[in-house]
Amino acid sequence: MNVLFFYHLFFFGVYYAYAAFNASDSKRYFESPKGDKGWMEYFGTSTTFIDFMSYPFINSLNFSYEMAMFLFSWLGYLGFVYAYLFFRENIPIKIKVFKNWDFLVLLLFLPNMHFWTASLGKGAPIFLGLMMFAYAVGKTKSRLITLLIGSILIYFIRPHVFLFIAVGTVLGYMTGSEKISFGRKVLIYGVMVGGLYLAQDQILAVANLQGSDNLIEDFENFSEDRSEDLSYSGSGVDMASYPLPLKLFTFWFRPLFFDAPGMLGLIVSTENLIYLMLFFKIIHKDFYKFIKKSPVVVKMSLTVFLLSSLAMTFIMSNLGIIMRQKSMVMYFLFFVIYYYLAQQKYDKIILLRRRKKTVQSTRLEVGS
């Protein structure tokens, strides 16, 4: 993790250099809280909440642009710390992929994940919130504060992602393999449903659907307009005409080398190829049985990943934005893949031990 800190710090420098020569939202996020408004006037959801977070540092502590960038980069690193804890606590078995690579080390050092979480903006705190939530949701009693902080970050930065998290958590607890007390289930369901009820206006406001009489039709219109707007940029792709499987493939694994936008796109293409190779590891007939018997955290992670992917494929038509947005949810897919591979390894270990005991018992019986 010490090495990972300096690795993440390196990407802080990379993003800072990138922002110096290219348009970057980090510059707007630094200038926005400098207005005449008071701190609490910035309290709200989406972009406004980032201004709320940075306001006291920029206005009261006089942080420079570089200091504000470093602060949010540090929040991104904390996200990787919680990701490490989430993975290692739930999956104590080490897995090697591509012959010699430690799976968890490979995941923690994926460059695209660090690039988009090393700057002033939404990327770092939303990633931190997601990983805090994932780490705490399995032990809500002892990690309630962590769970609340993670939920607050997710909800106020991206309300619609909080919807996916809430639905994924409820479905996970409903169908998980663990025996969970009735009281704990009621508590989880009550908190999540109550939170969604209170947050419904903010969630719908993301797509300007508050007060809508026909949510499905209005969301389809919003998706078409959003997709058309994004497709006009330099790295746009016409996803509106794609069938759903191709939309999902585009969101998860593109750009690849044939459509990479610039040098950054080539680097991301290499990482996307790794994603694709890891994804192939769960394309097996026994994967469905594994999911059916899997614990809460696995089903929650898969639900969050699929719901987020489905929603974003309808409004994303720009490879640059796709590269940034999918970094929020890909770790949930990686967790499912990691758990699946670890379960396979564990089952083989148990089978070998049973065979060894059987052989030893047979030898004792023959000897006697």
C-alpha cells in the first residue's frame, strides 16, 4: 500500500500535467467556490457538492490549485485503501492471473482507475464513497459511521448511483446465502427504502424527471437527447443504434486499439484488454450456480455493476466520458470475478484434502 501511494501520487502529477495543456474540469471546480456565496449555499447534489467540499479549503485555508488537487488525490488514494480492505477481508485466498500476476495487486495498480481519481472533481470522492460503503455494508453495526459517510458521499455526488447501491444492497440481503436475522433485514430494508423515498426528487432531477407523469417515456427521450449531444464530440460513437449487448460491450471494454482517442486512449485500450481477458474467466456454465449460492456482498456487487452499466449505456456516447465514468463501477465486477476464482480454488483445495484423507483411511484399513 505504501508503493501504491507513490504510484497514485505519480498519477496526480500526470493529471496535473495533462490539465496544464488540456481542458479540465478541475480548473472550474477550483474557481467555482470563489464566488460571493456563503459555504452553505453550495450544499446540494452533483457538481454543487464538490464546491461545498472544497469551499473551506479554498476560501478559509487559502489552498492553491495544486493543494486542492492534492487533497482530492489523497481522497482517491483512501478509496484504494478501502478497496484493498474490501477485497482482502472477503477473499483471503490469493489468486494468480495471467500465470504470475497477483490478482489484487493487478487490480490496485490499473492506471485508468488512478488517473480519474487523482484530481479535483467528482472522481476521487465518489470512488472513496463507493469503496467505504462496500467495506462497511457487510458489518453495519461496527462500521455504521463508515457506512454513513460512504452513503453521504455517493448520494450527494451522484444520486442515481446511490439508487443502484440501495437496490443492490436490498437484493443482496434478500437472496444472499448467509443467515441474517429478521431484525437486521428490517433495519437494512427500512434504511434503504426510506433513503430512496427521501432522495427520489434528487435522483429524478439527474435526468430532469422530477414531476414526470410517464417516467419510462420521459427517460427514453432524455437518453436519446443525451446520447445525441455526447456523440457530437471528437470521440463520440453512435451507440443509439447499437443492440443492448453491444452497448454494454462498448461501455465495459472500449475504447480498444482500433478506436482509441489519442495517446491516453491507447493506454486505456491496454487496460480494457485486461478487463476483457478477466471477464472471459467467468464465462463458464457453473458461474450461474456460483451466483445463485453466493453471499450478500457478491450479489450486491453484481447488481450494482449491472444496474449502473445498463443506465449509463443509454446516455453515454462519448469514449472519453465512458473512460471516466466506468472507473466508478468496474471494481464491483472485479470483486465478483475475484470471488468466483477464489471459490473455485477453495473448492479444489477441499476436494484434494478429502481425497488425501480417503487415501490415508484406505491405507490404514489395508494395513490393519
